[in-house]
Amino acid sequence: MKDISSAIQLIPLENYVFLSVALFSIGMMGVLFRRNTIAILMCLELMFNSVNLLLTAFSAYHSDPAGQVFVFFIMIVAAAEVAVGLSIIVMMKRNVDSVDINLLNRLKW
Amino acid sequence: MVFLFYLLSAIMIICALLVVFSKSPINNVIYLIVCFLAMAGHYILLNAQFLAVVHVIVYTGAIMVLFLFVIMLLNLNKAIILRKSTVTRVSAVITGGIFFLVLLAATRQTFEIHAKYPFASDFGLVSGIGKVLFNEFLLPFEMSSILFISAMVGALMFGKKDV
């Protein structure tokens, strides 16, 4: 407990910022890269979690618990979003018999 | 401890890249679970034990199992070859890389290396978070139940065969 809390002071805050930036970029790349809708939803979760990690890091370094409460609320919203998104995917599979995002390309324009 | 940070970060980055680049949806889910477990380790390293436990329960316990159930129900476990064209994939990688570089260059300039803040070690525990959650954020906490029930009704309506 004591050495865990002293570990924060050894790691500069910049490292967490860089890690979150890397994760967010990987998630964005995945959204552009994949055609499978479920994989796109997973990459979306990756982006959500990079922001969560950044909020938690800032909250821990500033000693402000409000940031961690925000992360808790983001998790609540993410759970609701995943339930609705997966049911949309199930409906898409039922209607067009595929999870290919390119079949829905009329949503672009 | 610093070594632990770099180890968890390496696991997270590698698993995130594997989520993007591996083909089978089941493998994607497994790599995402490993990535989320490493993130729970990061939360413990940041002394946010409550968030670590909630993250393991909600993300790896509920959301990822939901993904697995949908993949099982839709029978997607065989690796379907769904690929964008080579131009689109290469440009996606370039866009992600440029986005990463721009954000990195923008955030490099904005911080001192060692930010000196007054440090308290006990607010990330359940009691500290609970005091804030039920004093200052009680109304949003109750409102989230409305969000949940509307999401549940919406998911059920989407899932029905003939409305």
C-alpha cells in the first residue's frame, strides 16, 4: 500500500499522457482500418478506455477524487452504449445477413 | 515500480495493436480482455483501487462477455475475410500515425517533467470515492439509473423480431 502510492511519484505524468495518446491513436486507426462492425465497436471501447486512463492519471496526480467519479460515470455510459450498439449489430445481421460496415455506406451521405 | 509501468504499457500497446490487426473476432475479444486487465493494473498503480475493481467487473466481466455472446449468437467465430482495399488500409495506418505524432508533439510542450502536487494516498479507495459520489454527485448517480433503463428498453426493442 505504501510503496504502491509512492510509485506514482516516480513516474512522471507525461508518460501516462503519451500512453493514452498512443492508445487513442490505435483505436482511431482500428475504426478506420476494419470492416467488421463488432471490431469497430471494440476499437471504440479502446478509445473510451484511453480517455478513462488519462482522467484517472490526472485525478491521481492532482489528488482530486472528482476525476475518478467521472471515470465511473463514463463506465456507466459505456456499458449502456455497448448494450445498444450490440443490439444494433444483431439487428443488422438479421436484416442484411452480414456485419460488413460497407453495406451501410448510404449512411455516409 | 517504474519497470511495472513500462511492462503494463508494453502489454497494453501490443494487445491493442493485435486487436486492430488480428482477423478472427474471438481473438480480438481475447486480446482486448488482456489489454483491459493490464489497464486494471495501471489503475492499481495509480492507487485507484475502486476503479480497478469496477473496471475488471464491468469491462472484462460484463462488456466483453456480451461481445463474446453476440459473436457466438451470430456465428462469427470463423475468420471471415472482410478487408478494406489496400489504399484504405494504408491510409488508415498513416492517418493514425500522423494523429499520434501531432498529439505527441502538442502534449510534449505543455508539461513540466515532474509536476509537484500535494499528494494524498487515500482518496482512491472505496470510502473516499463513495463520499464524493454520494455527496456531490448524487443526482447524476441517480440519473444514470434512468439512462440504464432507457438503454435496456432500447436494446430490447432493437432485439425484437417484429415490432
